[in-house]
Amino acid sequence: MPTLAEARALDAADPIGGYRKQFALPPGVVYLDGNSLGALPLGTAARLGEVIRREWGEGLVRSWNPKENGGADWIGLPRRVGAMIAPLIGAQADEVIACDSTSVNLFKLIAAALALQKTLGCPRRKVVLSEPGNFPTDLYLIAGLETQGLAERRLAPVEALEAALDDSVALLLLTHVHYKSGAMHDMARLTHAAHAAGALVLWDLSHSAGAVPVDLGGCEADLAVGCGYKYLNGGPGAPAFAFVARRHHDALHQPLTGWMGHAAPFAFTDDYAPAPGIDRLLTGTPPILGLAALEEGVRLIAEIGVERLSAKSRALSEFLRAAIAQVAPDLPCISPEGPGPRGSQLSYRHPQAYAIAQALIARGVIPDFREPDVLRLGLSPAYIRFEDGWHAAQALGEVLASGEWERAEFKARAAVT
Ligand SMILES: Cc1ncc(COP(=O)(O)O)c(C=O)c1O
């Protein structure tokens, strides 16, 4: 039976509990939406101030150059941030780059995988296999490439994915941790099954990076993408990241062949030649303010380390699940239970989940809602305390028992849910 005293004892014994002080969390708010927009690291404002005042204001265009040329190494930021993300996802430093949005990186890598199959001698493989209910942007991007005549979209439910891997499949594209339920795919098993069928694999790590262990290298994954603004705390609209296994670097050609992905961008030649290695994933001028903010977020998460983060995430989710079971025993939890793998969230189903989320927000507990009936409680292990979990459970119990969610103001849908 979880109690407030127990929550406080767990917080006192939490080896990473001290990191909460490094985030700007408003007093009186329990923030359970770090899997949508991560909290603000305290170092970010100072860093952005420095980038704006000194690097931009004084350094001006000189700041693009590496330090040894008297600059602030803006040109190196996408690679530098990528290298910091790499250990969080089981990759080598030169296999990851921070750039563009997750959606744009998905476009580049799906198209590149289809082209790579041609290079590998399988030009007829055009199917991109995914699952129904995957995050919409992943499904829309496959559909977009289908409209261009480049891909063919096939969706199969989780239990039928392996059977759907026939010799027409070019790429298996899955989100490692499901955004709604928090269910986690078996990355090693599915990657090996895809390879055995001659398909490549692209993992969307948006709900994994910085929260749960990921071993792209150990699983021999080919490609991956992920968000910078969730558990990596890069800020609203932060650049995303992309991973390409080193063995594919030379043969991988992405279609957004902008000048920043050129082997010699400042040679200004008429013909495109891809940069060696992961740099060829770049397209246009990197967004320096966004990358500098992302670097601060990733620095903290990398310092804590994924093992400590995932251990805390598991303990927190077990505590919260037990606390909610105590106050709302009939509320169905759709997130996986038990010792098996899962993401860093708990999701509950209720026909009035939207209104319940709004009523919780009015009480200072911020969860989110996902269509049609999911109340999502994200547990960012770097800054959420057990005590937050306890308060959130009490608030949820009270909102359900009092029926306060029935108020009209909680039912009116905002533009962003
Ligand atoms: C699994 C997943 N993939 C992709 C995205 C979209 O990323 P972006 O907005 O950077 O394109 C999200 C956003 O929430 C997501 O949850």
C-alpha cells in the first residue's frame, strides 16, 4: 500500500534524485508530460543567452568556424550533439547526427532504405511494413512516399509482423515504445527477423531515447530516428536525431541532397557529392539555437546515464501503478505490467479521459490525453519524484470520485490536446 511516507523515503534514497534541482519545474506542479515536451533544464537559458549575446552578437558569422579557426564551432554542433546521444541508444559516436525533425528524418531514411535495397540488388522490394496504430507521422510518411510511387505501405498487427516479412518487404519501420500504451517491441528479435527476410529496419526511438535502454549496435539495427524534445529535454520543436549503422554509411543516399550534406559545402560546386559518413544526412543550415538548447538537455541526460534513468523509471511506474490501483481500482491500465520491458509511462483508458486530464491540470497535475480515450502519465525519470507520483494518484482518485471532470469547461476541446 503506497503511502506518502513511503514515497518520501524512496525519494530520499533515490541515487539520481538530486538532478531534479537542475530543471525549472514550477512550484506546485506535478509534471507528467515530459514524454511530450520535456522540462526546461536550468542551464539552457544561460547557454542560449551566451550563444545569442556572445557567439551571435559578437562572433557573428565567424562563430560557424571550429574553435581552432577562432569560431564557436557551430558547424560541428549536429555531430557533437549526435555523439552525445549515441551512448543513450547503443550507437557509436559517428553513427548519430542531430538535425531536422523526426518526421523529416523519417522521410530521408525511408527513402534512403528503399534506394539501398536497389543497391543491394533487390529493386523490386518496395513494401514498407509497419503496424496499425503506429505514431501517425510514421504512417503518413510511408503513405506520402507511396503517393510518389516510391513505396508501398503494408500494415500488420504486432503478432502478424513476422509473417508479413516476405520478399517484397524493403523496410520494417516500427516505433520501439508505443506512444499511447508504452508497450515496447523486442528490438533484437524483430530486427533479426527482418534481416532474415532480407529487409532493413528503421526504429523510431522518440519514446525511448533518454528513458529506457536501447542497444541499436547489439541488435544490429540499420537505421533509427527520435525526438529531441521529449526525454532529451531539448525544448519545443527541438531538432531530432538520426542514426545510420556505420556499415551502411558509404552506400546510403538520402533524397534531401542539400548543400550541408555535401562533401565540400564551401566549394560551391554545381554537382552534389555526399559527405562521407553520417554528415550526408544533413540538408540545410543547422538551427543553432535549437541545437544549443538540445545539447544542454542531452548533456544532463547523458550524465545521469540510461541505466540509472531506466531503473528509476521502472521503480516510479511500479509505485504509481500501485498508488492508482489503491484510489481507482477499476480504471484499466493499458501499459504492460510485470518485469518485462515497457516505456516510461502509464496509460489508462476512460471514455472521459480528455475531461479527466483537464480536471487534473486544473489541480496542477499535468498529464496528457491521446485519442480516443487514453490518459497518459509520462514519467521522466530525471526529474519526477515518487512524491509526485503519490500526489498525482491522489488527485486522480479525487477527480474520479468527485466527478469534477463533468464540468463543461473540462470537456471543451482545445486546439492542441
Ligand atoms: C513516435 C513519434 N514519432 C515521431 C513524432 C513526431 O516528431 P516530429 O514532430 O519531430 O516530426 C512523435 C511526436 O510526438 C512521436 O511520438
